[in-house]
Amino acid sequence: MHRFFVDVSTDGIDEICITGDDVAHIVKVLRLKEDDEITVCDSDGRDCVCSISSVSKNEVKAWILRREDAGTEPPVKITLYQGVAKGDKLETVVQKSVELGAVKIVPVAMKRSVTQIKDPQKKQLRMQKIAQEAAKQCRRAIIPQVDEVLSFAKAMETIKGFDLKLLPYEDEKTQSIKTVLKNNTRAKNICIFIGPEGGFAPEEISLAREHGLETVSMGPRILRTETAPLAAITAVMYELGDW
């Protein structure tokens, strides 16, 4: 069943109104019409099975037939802080991180980033769209948030509330991500920092440790910047999530 998101609660209402780009997709691409059924996810993360009641140029309305728990959100909330990477690597990371269960992605400009985001707002809008499409595809109950790019120092100011703070680091030789996760089985709100193509600068590692991040090893092989976040999220989902 086709899946759409609305940024409103459905408590106390019987009909949902869909607007924006989804209207054209429903009408022109999917060619759905009255009485066709769709799934609409509300702002409370619930799935509403609906029957289309009316279709117009600017909106699609649908009667709510029943509400269900989507059952697709993991028990741990993972925020990924991803070092800015060149080309379309960042977009790939956003897409796959959403599929794996991350709730938020924050691009971070680091000292060894080999590229800069010239138009942060435009890039953020594009990545948010990618996150939305990925959320639809994998049947998430929410659309994970993608923030505008932060500096490394600014990113450090945003991590106070996490239960567990991980930083995979190629020079960490004694502490594995497996060990840290097994020692933190009650962690529910986790952040992961991933470096860019050039890795972390020594001063970034020092600052990260000052802010409570634990440097961890993910094995003897050096992973690419677009591979490392997916491996780290997978490890968390295996040990603490719904796998």
C-alpha cells in the first residue's frame, strides 16, 4: 500500500488532508482515485489506513479507516554526525542510515573534509527529501530529520543529552565497538560521529574525548566514510536495537 506522511496528529479527526508534492505524485504518477486505499503516517508516528475521499489539484483527502502501530521504529534512537564528504556520498549515507533506523543525521564540516557545502540550505532540503523517500520505501513511522551542516565545535555543543557517544577511530587499538555496546545495554539515545575522507584531526579527537565521546575500533580494516556509518549503525541495531 502506498505510504505518505502528514505533519499533524490524527487524534479526534476522521479525515486527513494531504498537500504539497505528494498530491502530484498521487494524482499524476500513481493515478490513484476515490476509494483507493493508502497509508498515511501522522505526526505521532502512527499508521492510518485510509480511503481516498476526494482528489483535486492542490489536495487529496482521505477517510481514516483504522489506526495501527507501524512497528518499524527501533527501541534505540541513533543520531548520526557525518563528516562532510565529496560527491554524492553524503546523500547515500542519508538514504541508507534512514533505512537502517537512524532518527537524525547531522552533516559536520571537519578539518580534513575535502569539500565544502556551498549552499547549506539547498543541500539540506535535498537531503531531507532523500530521507523522506527512504522513509516511505522502508516503511518508517517517522521521517528522520536532516540538519544543516555544523562545524565540529558546534556539533560538540549538541551532544549533552545522549546516553552513549561513539566515535569509530582507526587509531583506537584497545576498545572495540562490540565491547562498548555490551557494556551499555541500557543505552537508548545514542550518537555516532564519523570522520570525512581524511579522517579526524588529532585536535578533533581530543575535543571529542573532552565531551564524553568514546573512541572505538571497528576492526583492523579502514572503512570508507560512506561505509563506516552504516557499519556502526548496524552494530548498534544488532546489539541494542530490534534485530
